[in-house]
Amino acid sequence: MVLKKSKDTKLYFAIGEVADMFSLRESTLRFWEKEFDIIRPRTNAKGVRFYKKEDIEVIRLIHHLVKEQKLTLAGAREKLKNNKDAAVRQEEIVYKLKNIKEELLSMKAAFDLLEPD
């Protein structure tokens, strides 16, 4: 998941936007809120959730642990409890490498357009 430049200035994200960022269902995010007390979106009087960038970073970490490393929710909770710093560092490295890969693929596509047939 990569936050696009146009969204860098945005302060709050709706649950649907966050779900789309990670290709998750909104119900999954609501469930994760119950399972991980570190996810705390703001809610308005109607109960509509609004996520800050910090919330999205936590969701990105949990997504990495559960969906990419294939940990169970209990395993992800345990890893965050016992060794959160290492989990954060590892996820940041993976995130940065994915961004680099995306940028390189974009550059390759641009060069491919420039090459004569």
C-alpha cells in the first residue's frame, strides 16, 4: 500500500478509503479494531469512523503481519506485544522496498515507451 501524493495533505480518511488502500473489507477493519486496541479511529456523533495517518500506519503493520507474513491474529498481537520495534522496522523495510520496486517499474514502463519499435 502506497499513500499517493494527493492524499499526503489529507488529515482524515473514511473507512472505505482505508479498506481500499489495503484491499480489505470494511468489516475486517472494524474487526481488527476490536482485536487490536492500538487501532483507534475517531468517530463522529453518528459513529462514522475517520482514520488519521497514524492509524493507517498501524493498520499497515497489522496487514503486513497478518496478510503478508501469514500470522494469526493472536500471533500478530503477540509479536506486537513482545517485539513491536522489530516488527515495525521489518515492515518499514518491506514498505520502502515495495515503493522502490513500484518506482523502478514505473521508470521501466516510461523507458519502454521511448524505445523505437
